[in-house]
Amino acid sequence: MATETPFDPELAGFTHTRLEWKQVPPRVRRSIERRLGAPVERSESQRRGFSPALASRLTVGTGDRVFAKAIAPDAESGAPGGQDLYRQEARITALLPDGAPVPRLLDSWEEGGWVVLVFEDVDGRHPALPWDRAELESVLDALSRLSTDLTPSPVPGPPAQVPGGRDWWSELAVDRARLDRIPGLDPWIKANVDLLAATGASSGSPFSGSTLLHTDIRADNVLFVGRRVMFVDWPHARVGAPWIELVFFLPSVAMQGGPDPELLFWRQPSTIDADPSSVLAVLAGLAGFFIHGATEDPPPGLPTLRRFQLAQGIEAVNWLRRMMG
């Protein structure tokens, strides 16, 4: 099995925004310890990911270990909508079928204005970056099995759409000066905003399907647990065509040193019946989300988010241009 390779930490998802256990208010810490039935003796903060919150493996006096997440009110954390995402993650994860490759939710509650989630601890590791081809194939195989197991969706969920559900390219077409905020942006993008707006879709029939989708698969949301692949962080789950998972995932693979997304995409079982025009529309919509996001200031609690989005947006646009010929 490959080991971690030095890689740009921001593009690997190391954001340095995680809270340490001792930074969580005493009232919330006591609440967690009461639920666990023993004092926390050791905490190991998990550095991957973007939530400016607690994300720690906690070991209590009994020797038991869990994974705990806790987030402050949005105005305090600096992550708009962060608490609602935690609540949604608890709802979705609790409804996933037994045997799904997802750490089991043990408990969730709110205390002192914070939202707390506690999961079973799994002794896993994230993929090596840049991507190792054998590890990537293992993840793609696991995603294929996941889409089969989650069709039809076992969880009531909203229909799939571009993140935010907005027509991002059309907004950029109205305010093209926003693109000048991105240094070195490919001139092709500026010259083709109207074409991209006409090509992209933010919701509707191109997304339609009956598969429960994670929609936020990236290396920092994947764990290798022995030979098993597990997928964490499910707040963005939606229902749609199974191939959408790959459209949303593969730009991050390319951004993190992986192969050409288009070559990978059409080799996967979930894409056999994919309509190229629908794939193009969804990919264009996603690219618009990333590029538009890169024109905005980062949220206070997520200082590296825009660079991470831009890197994915560039790869999504590159893939889009190849599809458009």
C-alpha cells in the first residue's frame, strides 16, 4: 500500500482550521464526556478538511475511542451554514443502511449553542497524494459498488444539483469584471462566458436519477481501513444519476496529481448509460460553481477554500473544453 507523499498542503485539504479539544468550551466538553460515560484522556485532531470545528479522535478513560465533531454557531465559527450541514450530516448518516461503507453515527445533540456528532472510530488513513493509481482504482471500484447499493436511494433526499443550485456562469456573464479577480485566469474562459452559460445546467433533468449521491467525494473524505474504502462527511447528499458522483469527484483527482478525468469517467460502470449532453451540462454547471467561488473572498473560518475551489475549477474547465472539442 502506498504511503503519503509530500504534496501542497492546501491542495491536499490541510487547512489548519480545526479546533483542538481544549479550545471547545468547557460546557460542551463536559457534555461530550457525559455522553461517552468517562473523561476524555487523549485527543488527536484530524487535519484534513475545511470545517473550522472540532474533528478529533477521542480516547476516554475506559480505553474506548470515538470520532467527535462539534461546531460553534455560524457567527462564531466563520463558516456560513456550518451548523445546518452538521445537522444534515447527522440525519443522513443515521438513515444509511447497515453495511454501507460509512462510519456509524453513535450520537448527535446540541449543547451550549454547539452541534455535536459522535461516530464510531475507524482506524483508517486518507489516500496518498499525489494520487497513487492503485489506490485511485480502489476508490473508483468502491464508488461503483456504493452507487449500486444506494440505488434506489434508501434515504429521502433533495434532487441533485450544482452546489448552491444557481446559474453561476450567467451571473458571471452579467458581471464579467469578477473574473479579473483571478490572476492568470485562462483567457478562453473570459472569452466564452456566454457559451458556458448556455451549456451549463444548475438543476433539472440532466441531474435526474434515483441514486443517493455523496456529491462531495475528495481525498479528504475518503479513508482506507485495511482493504476497505470508506466515505465520510455526508451533509451534501442528494438523489440523482449515479455518474454525477464521478463528475463532482474527478476534477479534485486531477487537481491532486491524478489522471485525465475524461479517460477515467467513461471507463466506470456507472457511466454506461450516461448521456454525453447531460454530462456536459452538469460538468459546465459545476465548473461555473468553482470559478465563481474563486472570485469571492474566503469565509473568515475557511481561509484556503477559494484556492482549493479554483484548482478544481481549472481542471473542470479543462475537461469541459476537451468535451466541447
